[in-house]
Amino acid sequence: MRIRQAVEKDVGEIRSLIKDNIVPRNFAGKAGLVEYALQPHNEYIYRIKSELFLVCQQENKLSGFFASFTDKFLETLPKSELTDNILLRTRPFVYGDLIIVSKKNREKYLSTSLVYACFEGMKKLEIYKFYGAISHYPFRNLLSIKIAEYMGLNCEEEFALSNGLVFGIYSKSLVNEK
């Protein structure tokens, strides 16, 4: 397994991983992206320019990725109710937007490896505050909540979108981990 920054040739596999993990709001499983809007290919070519857009590669195939953005990079992305809420927070910070591990690799701790790699990248950038949003209602993403809590993230608030979806806003300070 190798964790590295995403490159343009990864975009097709990144989009496939996203498509494979979009779930309806009445989904009864443990993990998924509730009603996620898959962006066009060119949008992901732009997003991977973030120094914290990381992929996990195994045997020349992506087994997962973690799309994270500094507050400055997040400002350049298309706006949403959720990112507008995140951008109100004290800066600088990193926002963990999407983490996806292929279904066959979910039990291999790749998510935690990707998050730890992001935290190390944050320290190099001298950014010590991390935020992420996890679906709470109507689909409660239990797997992501469990991983977030294991990694020391706390739910600061629940944020309701106008479409009825509710997300927990999770955060972690890395100040004591410099």
C-alpha cells in the first residue's frame, strides 16, 4: 500500500469510487455518500491540485482516497450550504471533504491511514485545525462516525441543510501533536 498525492491519471478511478458509494437518503447500510453530486471530470482535475488530496494505491490500482482542502483552497471550490458553514470557522484549517475506500478494502484500516497522512501534511503546512462533515440524518454514517471518534474528532454541532439532510461537523486540534 502506498499513500501519495493524487495526480491527473487518478481522476477516472476517483470518480468511479465516488459513483460506487453514492447512496439514497433511506439507505440502511453503514457507509456511503448521501445524495452526493458527482462533479464533472474537469472539476476533479482542479481539486487534486490540493496538496492534501491523497490516494491509496495498491498494485497500480486505487483502493481509496481522501479529498482534503485548506480553507484557502476550499474558498475556490463551488459553494454549498455545508462549505459555507465550514468557511465561517476560525482559520487556518483543513476540511476533510470526502474519504472513500473501495468496498473490498474497508476492513484494512485504509481510512485511518489516509487521515493520519493528511494530519502529517497539515503539520508540514503548519495548520493545526481539522474539520469534517459526516451524515447524521436521515442516513447516519456509522462507519465514518466510528472512525472519526477513534481518531479523536469530536462532533461540534449538527448542521441541517435546506433539503433536510443533517451533518455532524467534527473537528480535531493538532496543536498538541506538533
